[in-house]
Amino acid sequence: MNDMRLTERVVTETAKMTARGVQVHYGTNHALKDVDVDILDKTVTAFIGPSGCGKSTFLRCLNRMNDTVASARVTGRIEMDGQDIYDPRVDPVQLRAKVGMVFQKPNPFPKSIYDNVAYGPKIHGLSRNKAELDEIVETSLKKAALWNEVKDRLTAPGTGLSGGQQQRLCIARAVATSPEVLLMDEPCSALDPIATAQVEELIDELRAQFSVVIVTHSMQQAARVSQRTAFFHLGHLVEYGETGHIFTNPSDPRTEAYITGRIG
């Protein structure tokens, strides 16, 4: 029990985002029930659990993507740096510049590699001239470990890249607006093992600059890339803690049953 209290104290001190009593309904479907969690700064947090357990639903709460679903209703409180992100005065578009998102399937825009990365900085007015925009594009592609592969063909369409390169382009696009949190919804599920390893390595590097939250079906991936793990089951956050602890000494029998393959 002392360990748990210690963990909670550390979490509270360095939380980037906090969620308290979060509930999500899609029409009459109660998809997420009373979730409390702290997302740490400069840390990779993995959300694991069986299909339909609420992990992607909760991820989408963190940048108000559920606002785009007509039947969705989100209650409770989610804060970033102490500010309620659901406050009516918060512009969801501006929030999504600060809380970037990378989706399951690589989805580059039907534009050039350059324009894919430049799109966000342009619409948010983050550069004053072409030279500044060039610098943002180059820096973002370097952060996504893609620069050396595409620097000589920036005018080529982003859709012409391989799957793994497309996903890294989407990561470059997400980091180009200088976000503070990066959300990734199963970013490797459409990739081959080599591309998956490259993206996992990249996630580890991005942790130095961002809070990264990753939804993954792969427990091995969660164990490899995250420092904190949250286990969701049937709309409940069952357990949350240090990744090694969750995988080797879970507190809840449901977590142990999932990790050992008895549920899921």
C-alpha cells in the first residue's frame, strides 16, 4: 500500500494532464465509467485492454475528438496544466495544436511531403515567412526520423511513401505545431515489424520533448515503449501504474487475467 501512495504522490507532482470522474456516453451506450488518471509529463503512457474496453474513447477525450461525434457526451473534468480543456472558452482547434494525434492508419493529406508538415503551422500562424516555415518542416521531419529519407523529394506526394514512412510523416505533421502532448491510437497496427520497430524507437526519442499517450493492442509494445500503463476493461480504468509493476505484479486480478491471456 505504501508503494501505491508513493506512486500517487510522484504522479501528482509531475502530471501534465489530469482526468477526474470522466464518463462518456454514445447515445444510450455508457462507454466510459468514472475514469481518474494522471498523464505524466515527458513520459510514455500506454493504454491497454481488450477491444471495445474504452481505451480509444478515453484517448479521444484528451483532445476533444469526441466533439466530432454527434451522439457523444463527455462529463467529468480533464485538465492540462491546470486548465479545464472542456471549458467553453477553450477553442478545440487550438487545443488540438497542443494535443496532437496520430491515428491507427497512416493518413497523409493528398499533398506534397512538405505541405503535409507545413499545413498545421500555416493554419495556426506559427511562421512569419517561408524561411521559418522551411525550418519548422525540416525540424519536424528530423524529429520524426524521416528527414534523411525525404529531404531530396519534399515536393513528392506524401501518399507515395511506404506505410512506415507515411506514419512517420503523420508524426512529423503532428509535432509541427509544437504540441505538448502527443496521442497515438494504435500507431503501428497497420505496419510491418521493421516499420513498427522504427516507430517504437521514435516514440522513445519523442518522450524527451512530449508527453506521449499510446493506445496499443500489443502488450509487448506497451512493455517496450511505456513507463506508465493503464489497463481498461468494460469501460472502467481497472489499474494504472508503473509499467513494470503492472506487468509483473498487478494489483487487480482482472489485470493479471488479461496479461496472462485469460481475458481479452
